[in-house]
Amino acid sequence: MSFQVNFRKFRKIFSANLNSEIDVIDDFLIDGITTDSRYINPGEIFLALRGNTFDGHDFANIAVDKGAIALIVDHHISVKSTKQIPQIQVKDTLLAYQQVAHWWREQLTIPVIAITGSVGKTTTKELISAVLSNYGIVHKTKENYNNEIGVPKTLLELTRQHDYAVIEMGMRGLNEIALLSQIARPTIGLITNVGTAHIGRLGSKEAIAQAKCELLAEMPPDATAIFNHDNSLLVQTAKKVWKGETISYGLEGGDITGELLDNQTLRVEGMDFPLPLPGRHNALNYLGAIAVAKCLKLDCNVLMQGISVNLPKGRSRRYQLSGDILLLDETYNAGLESMKAALELLKEIPGQRHLAILGTMKELGEKSAELHREVGETAKALGIDHLLVLVDDPEAIAIADGALGMVTECLPTQEELIKRLTEIVQPGDRLLFKASNSVGLNRVVEAFRSWG
Ligand code: ATP
Ligand code: MG
């Protein structure tokens, strides 16, 4: 980002959020707006956010020393440096961040593709970005910066050099996606699915569907809604809230129907696309990316050569260990749908034995026991050979309950789990590790990898 701005413009952007009249600031060129004093560069504005455990105002002086050209703050900061810089005082600095991000986004005329859904947001975002990078310069959400701070951050990183913006939007409750959609004003809104993530907070799948579809409800009328046809609750809810242009995609039907020829090829409208990531769930995610390319009227022939994606850690990561042991690292997160998808993926990999090492799925509220049990039932139905459950939390025991009748072990600590793995894993085994991120199963993966 880099734009010419003067105090009148800020007065207009912040309007009722302004706390005091802005001192007259000459026109100046802003290279960016940064909220983290560790990463601020000369020429940028420092905006002080408040969190539960930090207050950005405490770091304003560091930002000044590092060359910040102005401050956006909610009270006057006594600047220790002899170099005095303009201070723009607002009532709410987070709102100011969102306001300026929205304003900047409105200056740009590029396609803005927003993605939400219960699972597969980051994967689909990466796939869309990889597809679009064949046609232009893409700016995408970094890591998982998908909330009320991350979305403005991503928008403010856009420059006039970018051809596409690909923005992930996450939520924990109602009205959150609506806000993100209002800020980003997507030209394309894609919803991957409606599942059970955050059901503890929202209460029902219907409420989750409603929350996801806020993305569409807040889009400009000339935008296009793209959603997964195979998820009927999603289709019903999306059709209720969105009356504009729509493209549905699916493996079971939809405007764009994909056929999984084998585990490596997806056929769409007579064209064969190599699958960049394994598994049926990833074929659906890729179909979403192809739908975006089609919506933008891009020549999809280019994609028949294949694309490559590098997902962030803990998602669809495969490690080949000595003794032909294959390890699937899915430790970044877990919900019912992604547990099922990962177990199916594990089972599809040819190998001697299939072992699932699973832990708690967090934030499932009242439905927790039922959903954990369903995971165990799925493992059993798929014919997984050996189940190891890390019972860091009593909720995880329900996985073993659901798997009654198959070889199952419950281990109370990570240390005991690692020890047990070193005893039982044999050459040729296929291992899946999956739990919610906070369980820390990634540490077990690291320990086991260094042992193997
Ligand atoms: P978060 O809410 O944490 O941002 P996310 O929606 O971005 O999650 P991803 O990070 O893309 O989701 O994927 C998380 C895990 O979910 C993956 O490791 C994979 O196991 C699984 N997954 C990805 N896509 C799907 C899908 N379409 N259906 C079911 N499971 C999926
Ligand atoms: Mg994500």
C-alpha cells in the first residue's frame, strides 16, 4: 500500500469515530499502516490496538523511534523523542483500522475473493491463490489472519500492483462475517461448507449456516456467490440470503460438477485437472478454485498443466520416515468433518497397517461427546487397524467409546503416547495425527519424526 492522504481524508474516513479535531497535517505519502511496533518501517503509520493482554499504546514510542510518520491512537501519547509526529485520536482504534482498510479497498478495482466456511478455508484460499497466480499478481491472507484484525491487515497490504485479492474470513459467532464482508466488499464470495465447528457457541448447524451466509448477505449486488452444492443446508441458506449471480460446485452436482477419476485427476466439463492435494475433500476445495477461475472467465487450459500449493504447517503434510513409514500431519485443527475426511484419506493410502492418533476436538459444547463418538465410529467403520487416543481432556474418551470393538488405546499424556508409538509402529505403517491445535499433537509429531 502507498497512498497520498491529508487530514481532510482521514476526517472523512473516521467521521464519528474521531475523538478530537485532527491537527492540520500536510499531504503526505503513507507506505502502510502497521499495528505491530516490531515490524514497523519508516514511512508507515502506527495504529495502536488494544487486546486482552496488550495495549499497543505502550509501544507507540518505539514506533516513533523506528520512523513512524503518524500515530492513530485513542488518547494523546506523550512522545519522548524530539521528533514530534501527528497524532490522530479516535474513539476506537480497531474500528479506525477497519475503516481505513475499507476505504483503501474501495480505491481498488481488482477482484476481491472472500472465502469462508466451517472447514477448508485456508486450503481453498491457497488453491485459489495458486490458480490465480497463473493469470496475475495475487495478494492473499497470510497464515490464518482471518478475523476482525487480520482482514483489515490483509486489505491494507494490497498495492496497486496486485491483480487479485484472496481473503480468508473466519468466525466464532454471529455477525462477525457480516462485518468482515462489509469491510472487504468482495466481488466473489465463496463458502466451502457448513459443518459443526463452533457449534458449541452457535447452538445449531442452521445458526452456523446463517453465520457463514452473512458473507453473501453483505456483498455488493453485482458480486457472485460461489458455494458447495453437495452441502444441502448451505445451498438452502445461501439461496435465501443471496438473490444475485450464483455458481455452485460439487462432486455430486451443481453448476460446475467435478468427477474424481482417480485419486489424482479431477474431470470438469471434459477437462482433466491434476489434483494438487490428495483426498476427496481437497478435490472439492479445488473445484471451488476452478469455479472462481471460471467466474473470472479465465482460460482454464492453463490449469491442465497442474498447480502446486504449499499449505501451512499441520494441514495435509506428509512425511516419509525410514522403514517406509508414512506420517500424515493434520495437527493444525480438527472438527467432525475434517476428522472424517482425514480418516478417509488415511485409509486410501496403500500400506501395511493404518494407525490413527487422535485427540480432542475443541469448542463443540454440548454436542462434544456425540461428535467425538462419531469420530470413533468412523474409524471403526473405515477399518482403521489401530486407534490411539490422547486423553488430555475427558472429552476425548468418547472417541474410544465410539470405536468399541477395534484395537484402541487411550494415553493420558503426550510422553506416554510418544513412548507407545515407538513400541508399536512397524515398517510400512501409515499414521494419521489429528486433533485441535491447542492439544499440541504437533509436538508428538515432531518427537516421533526425530525418533523415526
Ligand atoms: P480454520 O477455521 O482453523 O481457519 P480452515 O477452514 O482454514 O480452518 P483448513 O486449514 O483449510 O481449514 O483445513 C483444516 C483441516 O480440515 C485440513 O487439515 C483438512 O484435514 C481438513 N479439510 C480441508 N478441507 C476440507 C473439506 N472441504 N472438508 C472436510 N475437511 C477438510
Ligand atoms: Mg484457516
